[in-house]
Amino acid sequence: QVQLVESGGGLVQPGGSLRLSCAASGSIIFSIYAMNWYRQAPGERRDLVGYITSGGIRNYASSVKGRFTISRDNAKNTVYLQMNSLKPEDTAVYYCNTRVGKGDYWGRGTQVTVSS
């Protein structure tokens, strides 16, 4: 089993920044797995925000490219999502995800609200 716990969400004004964290624990050699960030706005599907591979290759959705940055600290089994220049349309629950073997693991999510 793998446990993922997100933190760092909150209320921020447009143009502001937040850094989300996702701590992994359990049966995972964290450093060898890609880590993904998703988000889901009310009434919408869950969409991929971006990911980082074990080798540090990153890819982002076009809607966040240039504003969001994913990083990882393998010593802490933690992946981060730095979000800058936030917009109201970034409001969503943000989820951490990884796939280990046949398992598809998700955290419970952290709410990000961008509003003045």
C-alpha cells in the first residue's frame, strides 16, 4: 500500500502564489516512480496538471505551463507543486497521484481557491 497526503492549499488572491506538497509513505521506493498532480474543479472532470518522472523530466498542461513548477525531494519522499500567477480558474481540489505496479494511488486532495 502507498499513502499520499497533500497539504498547502488555501485561499489566495489572483496573482498570488501557493506551494503544495505531497508526502508519500508505505510500500514505495519513491525515487523510481513518476509523480503526478491532478486537479478537479466543481462539476468538472479531474484533469492532469503535470508530472515529474524519476529522472526529473517534467511536463505540464498548457493551461499552467510557465506558471506552475513541479519538483521532488526524494530524500523526503515528497513532491511539490509551486503555483505562481494564480488565476480564479485555477480554483480546484488538487490531487497527488502515482502508479506503483498495478496500483493507482491518490491522496485525498487539498483545496485551492483563487479569489479576491
